Amino acid sequence: MAKKYSLGGQALIEGVMILNKEKRTSSIAVRKGRKIILKREKLKFKEPDIPFIRGVVNLFIILYIGIKALNYSTNVSLGKDEKISFSEIFITIIFAMIFGLLIFKFLPLLFTTWFDRQASFNNIIFNIIEGIIKIGIFVLYVYLISLTKDVYRVFQYHGAEHKAVACYEAGKKLTVRNVQKFRTEHKRCGTSFIFLVLIVSVIIYSFIPKDFGFWLKLFLRIILLPVIAGISYEILKLGARYSWFSWVSYPGLWIQKITTKQPDDKMAEVAIKAAKGALR
């Protein structure tokens, strides 16, 4: 019996990336006209096997690999040949982190602090309201970007990636017909991880007294992010491994109704090519 691998992936510009962590291989398939360009690479980084630590390290690894793959797919689809350096990827990650902290840390805390001045909440209610605002901003953000034509296509490839992985995990032959039978949502999706981070942060931040100054609360929220990411990653792995714990993936699956769209057959072909490349 052939060994079963745990596959993950990411949607790209007119393409799909599939990761095979056991074989430490990334496979990128990008459509260019009638052709599908395939690129396979050995992963240079290895995820540590230390609980809680591995979630944080894996996050940065995936960010690095993802940005590099996204740049490659953009070049292929536009007919360019530009390589992105490590420093450029690093700067992109830093800017992405700053943007994320501004949108999902600074603004929710600012709004909640203003509401608290009007109503004077207790510590638990304060953090629940902040969590609701964060989740609301996140859902609104992904919904608004999904309305654009280019992002909608990326979300279609996101759905194709999930379908191909699900088809493989079900033991079915990777054909367009088989792949299209599966749902676009997948319980191990990064969207589920982001949503778990938002929920776990409500619990963790409840231990921070709301009477602390605004900037101190913001600082503590930022430095506790690795702890929250580590816990969320372990919860997500439990949800994927044990059926009785799969309920933790439900909120992320609901959000995937926005972040994944039904792909056409040509998109499914790209996802299949990427999956087969990762399994070689």
C-alpha cells in the first residue's frame, strides 16, 4: 500500500502550490494559456516537532514559502522572469505584520476602549467585545476583497486546492471529475487557523486587566501573539486528527464560504498537476 502523505497548500495567481512536508517538497503549478507550468523544489526549512513552538516557526516558514511562490506565479502569468531576494521577502513579511497589527490589534483595541468609556465593561466583556470587533473586521475584509475579479479567481484556485487535497485524502484518483465532487472547504485551511487565533486571543487577553493603559495593553497583546499562535496551531492539529474534536474547525469552515469559490475544470487541472508534483 502506498504511503499516505499530509498535503497542504496555497492558492496563487492563476495557480496552486501544494506542500508535502514528509517529503519536504513544494510543487507549484501555474496556468499560462493552454499550458500548465510546473515547478518543484525541495523545502529548505524543516518544521520543529516541539509542541507550541512548531506553530510559531511554521507560520514564518509558510509565510516565506508562500510569498516566494506568489511572486513566481505572478511572473509566470505575466511572462516575466524576476527573482525575489530573501531581503525583499523579509521586508514584505514585516510590512504584512505591521498591517495585520494595525487592523487586527490597534483598531479593535481603540474602538473597544472608546466603547468602554461610554459603558464601563468588566474585564471579560471588554475582551469579548474586542474579539467581536476583530472577527467583524476580518470577515468584512475578506468579503470586500472577494468582490474584486482578481481576488475572486484566487479564491477559486483556493477551492481547487482544497478539492484536490480532499480527493487525494479520500483515496480517489486525481482526475478532474473526481476532484470536482469534493467541497471547497477544508478543515486544515489557514483560514481556520486565523479564526482560531482570533478566538484564542479573546481568552488569553482576558487575563490582561482592562485598567492598564492603552499602549501597555497593546504591547502585551503583541508580545503574547506567539503564545496564541502556538496554542491555536495545536488546537487545529487536534481538530484535524480527532473527529470528536473537529468542531474547532467549524468557524473556519464557515469563513471559507467566502475565501473559497467553486473552481472551473481548468483550475482543477492546475490543482491536480500541483498535487501530483508534490507526490512524486
